[in-house]
Amino acid sequence: MIVELFKGVRWLDTKLHRIFGYAYNAVLGMGLTIEIIKHVREAGELHDAGIIRSALAIALFAVLLLHQLSEFAEHVERRFRKSGAS
């Protein structure tokens, strides 16, 4: 069931990309950038938590940030590949 859900999500992403093109890419890029900044700020606000909680939260933020940066890099690569700029 999850695989079908992922296939549907991928299909919808591809369809939206075809319909809206550059505008869709721009919105995705802005959204990813905002989320990355948000996670970096949240990681900086952990000074009041305990040491173990802070360490776990920082580890989670780091993994989420890594994932979002990877998505952003993929997004940029796809955009340049599509435009023929690379």
C-alpha cells in the first residue's frame, strides 16, 4: 500500500512539474530553502534542554538538514538538466 502511495505521489509531482514548469521549481526551491533555515534556527534554540535531549535533537536536525540539502541539490540538478544549463 505504501509503495502505491509513493508511486502516486511521484506521479503527481511529475504532473505538476509538467504543468507549471519553472513556477513549480521556484516554489519547491523556496520551500526547501525556508525549511532548511527553519531547522538551522530550531537547532540553535536548544540551549534550555538537557544534554541528552539536546544531543538527540541536534542529531535529528542534522539528519533532516542533510536530507533537505540532498533534496535541494537534486532539485537544482534536475532544473539545470531540464534547462540544458549544465
